[in-house]
Amino acid sequence: MNSTNLIRPRITLENIKPYKPGKPLWEVQKELELDEVIKLASNENPLGPSRMAIQAVSISLTDINRYPDSHAVELKKTIASKLVLSEDQLIVTNGADELITLISETYLDSGDEIIVPSPSFSEYDFGAHLLGATVVPVKLRENFEFDIEGILSAVSSRTKLIYVCSPNNPTGTYLPKDRLEELLNSLPKHVLVVFDSAYSHFATEEDYTDGLEYVRAGFPVMVLQTFSKVYGLAGLRIGFGVAPKEVIQSILKVKEPFNVNTLAQTAAIVAIKDEEHVHRSTENNTVVRKQLYDALSGLDIHYTESMANFVLVKIGPDAKFVYEQLLLKGVIVRYGDTWGMPDYIRISIGTEKENRELIEALYTIVTGLKLANFRSNV
Ligand SMILES: *Cc1c(COP(=O)(O)O)cnc(C)c1O
């Protein structure tokens, strides 16, 4: 008998489902022996990182015998001046993912509740389950719009956190400013709104907000930002949070001293100043997102308009087949079963070339399916 079976992990861990990441490029390449693989599964920057950031990292490589700055002082200064905030309203973390865990560790006792519009980013649930807290999901409405009334009526005396991901992963929909204000003005004082605007740079609608103005105005809001998406630094792991200083002080209590490595700090300081790279990346996104919309419409495939660098696409009962066929052709997208949406796939916006190849592959698969359906109906 294997005696380690008797060493019991905490009960609450039974609620945690392992995170299913997008398939890594190298894995698909190796498995299928393909020369070229296109990854449109994890909302990464298809243009790569800022060149200036690469240069800064290579210079700071000689310092990696030293521990990193535990307070990320220079980066905080840079962010604070860029976003018109004070440094004590900032915390820098090992990706926004770590920040979600830290927020959970700071605020959630066993039996506390978090409210999560659903479907959304799975890390919010993970953080709650880690601490034995309860997840109260509130379904998005038709067209994946946020249900503010639903959220408000889900609030109880045990509610600690409300997550709002805007633009929302995986739907690409967002919470307009006036609706966020409605929510903020109606909440009881014991609730913190965690406003995840990881994809804010890609939003193009006038009534979009990244949430920062509400922190500046003193609302009980914590804004999450990341260097993994528009800044193209996903592999280095760095993100940050913006909140009233009392909130930041509490979260700092559970932060490990050296959570953010030296190379990540160095890269982020430069990447946030490289406006040319950010501009090129968002321009590419707007242009290619439109090209993807047009191609999908041409194929009679339904999609949800997105304010982010990915598009949720409704394929129907053949979605899993389409996902697998794309994979065989070397195009990695995300299959919707992760979010309990088996009829959907989520496609990240790539370069124009990657997008063309995706569309070509999709065209072949979908016309093949239509032909097969036609044949079986005659
Ligand atoms: C990618 C993503 C993040 C950021 O993740 P990192 O840990 O910083 O890489 C945060 N929130 C959402 C919704 C995301 O999709």
C-alpha cells in the first residue's frame, strides 16, 4: 500500500480544478512534427516584446547574482508617474495571477464569499478555493453583458470581493463606465471591487474605463494590470495592482519579499515607457480584429464583438472537432469547455499573416463540414 495516501491535503483543495493552459507551441510542434505552428491561444503579444526591454534585460543579466529589489522602487516610481498615482497606491507582483492569490490571502476567511460574473477568468475561483471561501457566480446576460442587478442581489454579509474583468476573458465584453458607477454607488462598505483590466489597452469604445479613475477618486476598488499582454512580457511574470493605500498595506503583509525577479522589473520599467511598441501592438490588434470579424461573417460564423485581443467564436456542436482540426493544421486556439462553453472557441488576435493562415485553415475545415452535412442530408 502506498502510505502517502494517508497524508491528507486540506479539504478545500478538493474544490480546485487544475488550470488548463493553452497548449504550448513547442509541444504541438513536437507532437505533430510540424514546421510551423501558430499560437493564438493565450492572448500574448504576437509582435513580441519591446526591443528596448530586451536590451535592458540583457544588460541586467550580469546582476542576477543579487536578490531583486523587494519593493520594486524604480518600477513603482515609473508606474506612479505614468498613471498619476502615488507609489503607496501600488503593489508589484509575479504576474497578476500572484496578485489574485495575495488578495485572496489578505481578505478571505473560510466561509467568506466572492462574487464572480460568469464565465470569467478562472484564477478568481482558484484564489477563493485556496482559502476555503465560497464562489458565488452570477451569469452574464444575453450577449455576455454584465448583470449589475444580479451582482447586487448576490451580495451578502459574507461577501468580501466582487471581481469584474473588463474587457472580460473569455467573452471580450466590457462593463461601461456608467454601469460600473452604478455598482460602486450601490455596494455596502465591506466589499472590495477587484477590477481586472488586463486587456485595457485594446479597448476602443468611448465609454470604457480601465478603473484607475475610481481608485484616484478614493473608491474601494483594486485595479489589476499586467505586463503579459500588450507589453509582451508573459514569460517574465510581472503585473501590478492599484488600490487605496490601506488596501495595499494589508496586501503587502502577505507578499513574499522577493516575489518579482530582477529581469522582470528591468524589462517592465522600459516596456511601460516604450509607447511606440504599445501603439504598434494596439494598432495591429484593431486592424486584425476587424479582419477576423469580416472573415468570420463571410463564413457565416457567429462571434461576440470584443474589446480585447481575442474573440469568442460560436461554432456550435462541431466546436471541439474544429478545435482539434485546427490543431492538426498547426493552429492552436482555446476550446471553450474550460469555461463550460463546449460550442465555442476563443481565438487570440495574431499578426496579419497568422490571422490569414488561421482563416484559411478555418475555411477548409468549415467548408468540409458543410459538405459532409449536406451529403448526409440528401
Ligand atoms: C492574462 C490575464 C491576467 C494576467 O496574468 P499574468 O499573471 O499577469 O500573466 C490577468 N487577468 C486576466 C483576465 C487575464 O486574462
